[in-house]
Amino acid sequence: MRIVLLSGGSGKRLWPISNDARSKQFLKILKDSNGNLQSMVQRVWGQLKSVGLDNSTIIATSKSQEEIIQDQLSGEPNLIIEPARRDTFPAIALASSYLYTMTGVNLDEVIAVLPVDPFVETSFFNKIKELEEIIQNSKPDLALIGVRPTYPSEKYGYIVPDKKVNNSLKYINVNSFEEKPSKGKAKELINQGALWNCGVFAFSLRYIIGLLEKKKIPINYEELLKQYDKLPKISFDYEVVEKAKKIVAISYNGYWKDLGTWNTLTEEMGTNQIGKGIISKDSLNTHLVNELDIPVTVLGVSDTIVAVSPDGILVSDKEKSPKVKEIVGIFNDRPMYEEKGWGWYRVLDYAKYDDGKQEILTRRIGIKHGANLSYHYHLAHKETWTIIKGNGIIVLNGCSYEIKTGDVVQIDSKDKHALKANSEIELIEVQMGSELIHEDVVMISSNWNEIISRLVNKYRTEK
């Protein structure tokens, strides 16, 4: 059995802590068994390891999330990188073609697909193993896991069973699906034995490869990569699930919750406050998440989420907080904070001068001990680095220099440069140019040994 975790998301529902570069699954606001903060993806990966499924799991994600996944999971999982953002059907097609043509997985192998961030008990992942037996023995097109409802929720989708229930089977035959019904309708569905749809399904690799062939979509991984941007932006539910002829589902009776909004996430945080600030005792059921270095004080405000980050400030009634996605959808600003494989950066200031012809971006950058920035250059902008903490080695135009706290480095456009941290480094970077965009970066190498091999002169002391 192989497992595919889908990691995507735009980061809007948990704004401003999440953004396009750091979706909800990467927020370190849950507590592990030792009381340390962890992210949803770290929690799920730990659960997969505990039941022995980590070695058979791959993660399908976008290029923008590659570094943060590798960093948070210590480079352990195999990643399938989508060359462009599409939707769940293209992502699953790409992962399936990879398993088939690049790793030699047998067509009779069972593939289980699930979101990267379910909040469940570890027993949930043992339940996933049961899907393999059902697919192999009963030969359905798809097998799903549904959660036994604990109340008539209007927020979840429902798996509706066939009225002819065979109690001797370990599964139910699926008749239809109902998306976010009214409370009254939800009660009716529960009485019919309906389950919450938690977005987990399984199929034989033969089934999905056959579908791709019928749709004239390449089944070869390398070829599919080349044509990926031509695939329709459509979900697996619409493209496959709704058209499948035979679908079965098994029931999971343990704890499950979708932590997709602030009101559900705060219920599982384990602490009312993260970051600097004060919540008064009469502020009942209020949570504060503050990523800035300035204190935030909350006085006499109950049932509220206060979230503060470089991207913005949210003060919301918890029940109203799901609406934040609609509100911030009009924002199109660059992410002000990102985590990278080498560390992190925070945007301190951004301005335009000379009628928009000159842009200035100021960032605070942290580089982990032993990590390095890539060797690269810029076509149209220059940078000034001021080292405020730590020491390391900078490579500039083929020569290397030692740097330390207090040093200032000038980097002109087309200067080739890289930096390695011999201890944890922090620096203030000021970028100046006509266009401060990603396309202005020309990458040479990210491997430090390769960067060093290019040196003309090592360890000069004058810059």
C-alpha cells in the first residue's frame, strides 16, 4: 500500500498567520506530548511513523512549499513537486504516474490519498490500512473513510449510504454525497447512517492509470511534467469520484476534526497565548497568537481570536472568523514572512520612490547554523547586508571572506554571492532596484561544496 499526502492551500482561512508561502499545515501552534509547539504536518508525519507507514508515503506539493516541508520534516519524505498549481486531480495524477513509471509500483498496488493535515487520533492511520483489503477483495472503483458524526454539522460534507445495508460487510455501499447541508437535513442524513466525508479515498493504481489513458493524459511521469500546465484545474471529487460506478466506505469512530478555521483550530491549541502579550482574566475563551516582538494586550474581550503577524492583524469573534477568507481575498500583497530550508526572513519595510521607478525592500534574515544561501546574482537590483548576529563565510564573485557581527557588505547587480552560517546568523538586507521580483534572481548553485569548488581565491580578509 502506498500513501499520497496532498499539501496545498492558499493560507487565507487562517490569515494573517498563514499566507501563500506558509499554509495552515505549517503553523507551529499545536502542542506535542512534551508540550513543544509543532505544526499539523509534523503531527501527521509523526503519527504515520508510529504505525510504520512513513516509508510508503509521498507528499504531493507545490514548489513554494518544498523548502518548508523539507525543513519541518528534516528531509525525510519523498516529494512530488507540481510544476504549477492546478487542483487535486492533476496532483493525484502526477503522483500516480510517478509511482508507476519512476518507482515501479505494481498496477495492483493500492493507493490511499489524504490531506496532509487531518487532526485525528493515531488509530485513524491504522484504519487506512483496512482500505487495502477492501480494494483487493471487493474490487470497487474507490474506497473511502467516513467519520461517524457526533452532531448534525452544517460545515462538513456527508457520505450517504445505499438504503440496502448489508450488515455482514465491513463497509457500506455509497449512494451519493451531500455537501454542507442544513442542520435539519444533516439530522436526516445521520439517521440514514451517513458519515462525515474526511477527504480520504483509495483506489488501485490500475484504476487511476486506466483513467488517465482514457483521457489521453500521459502516464509517463516525465512526459506528464512537461504537459502539466495543460491539465484542467479540477478537483478529484468532480473529475473522478462523482463519475465512479462503485464506491464503498468504511467508518472511523474515533476523534476527527478539520482545523481549517480559527474557531476550530483554537479548540486544539492547548494554550490560550503564543507570543508576547497579556490576556486579562475576564477575557474568556479568547486566544492570542502574536508573531511580532511587540506586546499585545487584550482586555475584557471574550470568544475572540487575536492574531498578529507581519502580514496583518486580525481581531475577530471566533464564530465569525471563517469569513476572513472572503475579506482578505482582496489583498494581493507579497508574504511578509516566510520559512525556508536555510532559515527565515521577515519583511520590515517596502517602499517605492521616483514615481514608482525605484523600489526599496528591507528584510531581516535568519540563517540556521550550518545552512547557506545559494550562489546567485541579480540582474537589476543591488543589496546591502548588515550582519547583526553571528559569523560565517561570504562568497563574492569567486572569492570568500569571513564575516562577523557589525560587518557591512555591498552587493551590486550581477555580483555573484552566497553566504554560509558558521553560527546562527541574522542580517538586515536592503534591496534597491527598479523591479524587486523573483525573476531578477539568476541561480548558480545551492550546494555549498560546489560553490566552494568555484572559488578563485579563498579566505581573503579584506572586502
